[in-house]
Amino acid sequence: MEEKIKIAGIVKESIVDGPGIRLVIFTQGCVHNCIGCHNPETHSFSNGYYMDIEKIVEMVKKDPLLDGITLSGGEPFHQGKVCGILAKKIKDMNLNIVTYTGYTFENLIKEIDINDGWKELLFETDILIDGKFDIEKKSLLLKFRGSENQRIIDVKNSLEKNKVIIADI
């Protein structure tokens, strides 16, 4: 059986959703409902459509300019298992994974064993942009994020050192 991901849409080449040129998958469904969210149409769990992850992998294979994919939303961790499977397939192509989440890194770690798929997705993520969008801390000057409370985290180093390590990008 093919694995399917519920998405709101895909941007084939983006330079604003992580370093380099990225294919961006906007997952459908989010419980955070941040005021001022850039993608409010992704909040409802009943909207969007299902797509085979193999179709996404084929899109990536056809674009030699890509540095990786970005999983955005919505909330990718709501579909952690299938997002993790997709991320692994992309990493096997020597590309990198950026994941946006409204959860904090600390919250993901604390609840990693009780939420299905969180471990799979987090462990395949290279760079995590964490934290809810906070309209009171919004800044258009920030790289790859919308509000000052959000962090750009080097996941591998953070897991190894058991503390948040900010990515040098």
C-alpha cells in the first residue's frame, strides 16, 4: 500500500523556506491556530487532499537544483509517521530536511514516545524551525521564520548534546 500524506499544496522551488532551493510541502491540519498565521487555510483537518509520497519523491528526483525539502503546514508532526517516511526517502537521496513546527524542540522531546511518528520525523529532520508564530514578535527581517521566538535548530547536534543548538545558516 502506498503511503499518503494529506497536503494543502506544494511549492516546487522556494528560497524562503530554508537554505538553498527547496521543494516545500504544506501539510494539512494544525491545532495551533496562531493569530496572524501565514497559512491559515492549512488549519482545518477536513480540507486538503492526499498525495502518494512516491509522487513527491519523483518530483524531487526530476529537479536537480533542489538542496532538499521543507515540511511546513499546517503542522507536519500531526502526520509525523508519513512525513518521517518521506523525509527518510529524501535523505537517502543525499538531500536535507527542514521542518517547521508550532511545537518547541523541548516539547517534541518530552512527548516523543507518546505521539505517533514524532520520533520518525524529528530524527530525519536536519533543521527544525520551532515555536508558534507570535504576532507580537513578528519581524520581516528574520531569516526563514516569522517571529523572534522561533528558533532555527540543528537537530542532530541538539540530540547529541541533549540541548538546543542553533543552526549556523
